[in-house]
Amino acid sequence: LLNNGWTPCIEFESAEKAYCDSHGWTGIDYNVNAGYYDNRYWVMWKLPMYGCTNPEEVLQEVRACTRAFPECFIRVAGFDNIKQVQCSSFLAHRPTNDRTFAAVNARQAGDSPMGGGGGGGGGVFGLMFG
């Protein structure tokens, strides 16, 4: 992230709102044509870390955010200040009481009760790897 020159930003969200299989809990029109889905915006921890070049500074902020919000998901996002877009993000902390984690070999696209999961029931991917 830093080697690419991207600006790190720490974000957090409660377990209830961090994941959305059905694309919505707010009641906003979230159908595929609307282009909206809940959980894309998490709460920002402080300001983006403009000018940060030291990974230890990012880790210190992740640890501080974890101490302040131990039962929230915490992610690190990387923003390109030239293109003005988010280029990367990854989960940095999972709450201890979270039960949504599944090992990679136990995950299945499209197996949620709402039919979400991004896989739509397998398709070609399911034929190749299912």
C-alpha cells in the first residue's frame, strides 16, 4: 500500500453493519440498477494518513483503533491521491465474538439465505471448482 504511494486510511464498523449479503439494511433502494449497497462506507478512524511512509505508523493506528473499538471490524484502505479513488483495502481486525469467518475451503459463493454472496449460485466457477 505504502510502496504504491497510496494514502492509508483506517476504518471501522460494527459487526451488525460490516457485512451485507442482501445489499441493504437502511431501506434505501439497493437493487442492482440503483448501484447502491450498504456497508461500502465504514466509519473513518481519524483522518487519512496523508504523507505516511512508515508502516509502523499505520500499525500503531490499527492497534489504537482496536483498543477503542475491540468489537468492531477494522480495515485499512489505500487511496490514490492523483486518481482520487480507493485502490485497495483489507481487513486488519475481526471481533473476537465474530462467527462469520469460514476457512477458505468452507466458503461457497451464493450460499447465503438471501442468494447473495456474489456468486449467484456457482455458474462456471461452480462447475470448475464446485
